[in-house]
Amino acid sequence: MFAIVEIAGLQYKVEQDQKLFVNRLKGDKGGKVSFDKVLLTVNGAITVGAPAVSGITVEAEILDHVKADKVIVFKKKRRKGYKVKNGHRQSLTQIQITGITGFEGAKKAEKPAKKTTKKADAEATESAE
């Protein structure tokens, strides 16, 4: 059983007891977080949301707040004496997935009904005849 969930603007494939690093989340170490924007679930059958599957939540525990390895950004223009060196360390949060809940009452999110026009209605009746 796994799910594809959107966490902090990125999509992750998650399973029970999986540990992963995500962009920095608000919350204290040892705190609980839940994610409602589940895009796909596989529990014997595949359920694809449009855009999200309603009724499913992914629960996680915050293990730690860390910084990633430094990424060096170096710019240079030859023969001009132009050199710029910058470094960046991304703030990350390590989480552990504690559970994927809500499979009993899960349904696809309803799409809004398409508005029909008189022209489309006329074409539909002509094609039916």
C-alpha cells in the first residue's frame, strides 16, 4: 500500500514507516503533521484523484530539522576578472510516515459540472438524429 502525496509543493511516493526529507515544515521535533492532498492511492486497487482523493490523509511525525549539504554557485566571465562564489544550504525536515488513513470512505474529488451552451445542445441533438 502506498500513496502519492503533495508535501510543501512537491510530490512524494510514501509508504508506512518510510523516512524522508522534505522542505522545511512548521512544527517542533516530535510533533505530528498530516497531509490531506493525496493525489493517488494504491491499496489493492488504484485510486486516482482529480486533482486529489478526498477522505484520505497521510499522518507523519517530525523527526528532525536539518540543513542539506552546501551547494556552491560559481560564476565567472573569462578575461574580465569577474568571479562570484555563493553557497546555499537548503533547510529540510526529516519526517517518518506513521500511517495512511481513510480508505474506508475514500472517494474521488468531484469535478465541477461542465456548463453547456445552446450551441453545444443543438449539436448534440443533431448528432443524435
